[in-house]
Amino acid sequence: MTRLAVLLRQRARRDRLQLALWLVGTALLAYASVSAVFDTYGDAEDREEILGIAIATRTILVFRGTPNGIDEGAFAFFLLFAWLALMGGLMSTFLAVRHTRMEEEQGRAEYVASTPAGRILPTIATVVHGVLANIGLGLLIALALIGNGLDSSGSLVAGAAIAASGIAFLAFGLFAAQLFRTSRGANGASVAFVLAAYLLRGLGDAAGTPSEDLLHVTPAWPTWLSPIGYGQLTGAFVENDLRPLLVPLGFAVVMIGVVFALQSVRDQGASLLPGRAGRATAGPVLSSSFGLAWRLNLSILLSWTAGGIATGLLATSLSSIVGDVAGSNPQVIEILRRAMGDDASIEQAFVATFYGVVGILAACCAVQVGIRARQEEVHGTAEMVLATRVPRVRWLLEYWVVGVIVIVVVLAAAGIAGVLGASRASDPETLIPNVLEAAAAQLPACLVFLGVTLLVFAFLPRATIPLGWTIVGVAAILGTFGPILQLPEWLTELSPFAHSPVPSGDDTDWSGGLWLLAIGLGAAAAAVVAMRRRELTSGGG
């Protein structure tokens, strides 16, 4: 126990700031969001109308959860649980990879394995550390719900659901660390798994069977493939059934068992999936510094483009559901008319919502390009490039150009996928222009995140990774939750996503997009100019 305690203290000390930000930030988000929900939808009539809209359009179900009545606790659980579970999943997978594959990649795991701790005990410490972190997250979220006056039993069930889904994601992160030779590959696979779980849950909810009163939905089978879906099946604040949580916890136990079995037979630093052998000579793409920057970001582009294609297909493929639901529930038509207004069609609302998510994906891809520049500097490889005739300004400018290209590719792929999906719509001639316009409307906001990330890299290089992800994460939350929770206008407008042009009827206001474009280009120009005089800072974070 003494050796395990030492390893746990080391992990707690190393994660003291990062983990505190995840735990406290997520709990504060839960508290503020629930408070905003009560301020905005304090009346049962308001909550009933919103649930009717959500079940009618189905888009809201993809991004929110499974409706389970108009009780205050059940309504808050419906709006917030999937997002909180998503954040808990990302926290857990990053933690798992950071203390396993990254330790091996940087050579520290070999030093620890040479001590009496051996190879297995550090992994046990990571499992315990991750489980405790998820239990802490669940308790903090439960306290946030109780602090808003919600029932303590339902709040604890909601917290337990967050913790159980997070533990399942922790186990997959540990498994991914066994599969891939690099922490980047393991993190990429883990993030894809978390997003896939979120999407499967959303598809199951959207394809579920609504009740006649439009207040409840029985999810379809895809929900049963997601740890987040099993968390929803607890029916917090209504059924308070903890039995569904046995599935994600059982999944975690099995995966952790597989992890220990693999670790006991593989070599230190090796992986289940072997690294691909490199070419003996560089191809034509790697004959320039720009080609190198492009090649380093190619895997990033492919992963985010896949997400953009899936989202684009959903944006138009699911639009046909609206007509079916409205036809079988006449009262839905009046609800939608009051909610959407006379200018925006239901299809436009679908497209705007989904392509807002595409914009977030493209922005994350752009942020990763900026982060990649920082990683090249930390590992010392940027210094080798800059030791040639490549000047610093050109080097950073090339990363900006690559960032612009990946943004355009992600948005274009999502637009093409949306056009293909529009063939199933009732009026594809009208829907296709809306799709293309909505995809193009995301470009200015994405350029802002690319420029700001490079600006942070130029002036505060050690803060590039945490600040880059924090900025895009906060902006995505404000842009997503702000309008629904009716947060203060000044707070919502801090997010660039709030200013992206949105097609409404026959008109689209592009003034916000022009301002975003100017900000993005100005930030990028300032970063490139500042790079002329900045010293390289190899090593560190």
C-alpha cells in the first residue's frame, strides 16, 4: 500500500491544476446551467412546450437527451446530462493516456518500472486515480444539483451516472494506450470513442418512440451501445434506477482486465498495433517545410473530416423525420410555428443546428494545427527546420495556411455530405442551398480560433495547449447552451459561434461573419509578426 500511496500522491500532484479545472469547471457549469434552466423555464407550461418542440424536431434530442417528463429535475437532466457526461469522458480518457502511454513515450515509465513499483503497480495507481477523479466529479455535480434545490436522491443518481460513464471511458482510454505506440494516437482513438458514444446515444434518442403527450421518449437500440445512454436510462429524478449503471461498470471491469493482460505480455514502449515503417527516402511532399507541416497535420485532418461528414449527413438525412412527426401529431405544427418563427423553416433550423456542430469540429481541427506547431517546438524538431534557410515568420505562416486548408476541407466535406443526404428530403432544391450556405458560414469563426491559438503560441507558448482547448471549449459551450438557456446576451456573444451567419428565410446577415473574418486575420497577422523576435522554448509543456 505504501508504494501505491506514493504513486497516487505523484499523480495527484501532477494533475492538481488540470484535474481541478476539469472537476470544478464542470461542476460550476452544471450549477450555472441548472440555475439558468429554472430562471428560463420555471413554469411547467414552458417546459412542456420545449419538450414538445424537442420531440417534434428530434434535432434537440441528438444534442440533449431523452425527455422524461416536465418535473424540474427530469427536465434539467434531459438538457444537461449528455454534455456533462461528454466532458467527464474526455477528462477520463486524457487522464488515462497521460499516465500510461505518454509516460512510456517520454521514457519516464521505464524509470518507474525499474523501481520496486514494477510495471503493473503504476497502472493500478492510474486506475484508482481515475476512478477517484470520476467519483469526485459525480459528487460535485450532485452537490451542484442539490444546491439548486433539486431532490437529493435524484441528484445523487445523476452524479452516479456521470461517474459510471466516466469510468467506462477511463477503461477505454487505458485500452487505447495499449493499442497505439504514441499518446497522440491513443488520445485520438479515445476522443473518437467518446464522440461516437455521444452520437450513438443521440441517434438512439432521435429514433426513439415518443409518447402521445410528447413528454417522454423510449430510446431506440443505438442508445444501448453507449455508456452515456445507460446513464440516461437511470431516469434520474423519476425512476432513480441504478441498475443500468452495471453495464458501463461491467464494461470497465472487462476492459481493465484486458489492459492488465496485454501489459503483462508486451515490451515496455511497444504497442498492440505496431508502428508503420517509414520510407527509406522522403517523398516529394516532404521536400519543403510546408510539405512537412501538411504531413504532420494530415492525420488530424482525416479524423475531424470524418466527424464533419457524419454530422453533415445527419443534418439533412434526419430532416425527413420532421414531416413524419408533424403529420402524426397535428399539435406539433403549432408548437414549431411559435418556436421557429415565420421566417426560418424547420429544415433551416435543422441545418443551422447541425452545421453549428460542424463549425465546432472544424475549429477544434484548427486549434490542433496550432498545438502541433507548439509540439514541434517542444520536441526540438522545429529547431531543426529553422536551422535551415526557413525563417520563423515563414514557418508559422505555413502552419496558418495549413490551418486554413484543414478548415476548408472539413467544412467542404460536411457540405458535400449534407448535399448527398438532402436527396432524401422532401424539397432538396431548397435544402441544398441552405446546406452550402450554412457550411460556408462557419469559416469566419474557425479562422478566429486558428488565429487566436497561433497568437497564444507566439506570446505565451507554454499556455498554447491548455488555453487553445479552453478557449474553443468555453466558446462551444456558450454558443450551444447560451441561446437555449437564455444566458445574458453579453455572455453568449463572447463566443464567435454566436456571430456566425445563420440562414433565416430568404435572408442571411453576413455582417457578423465579416467582423469574425477581420478578427481572425488580424490575430494571425499579429502572431506571425511576433514570431520574428520570439526565442524558441524547447522542452516544457
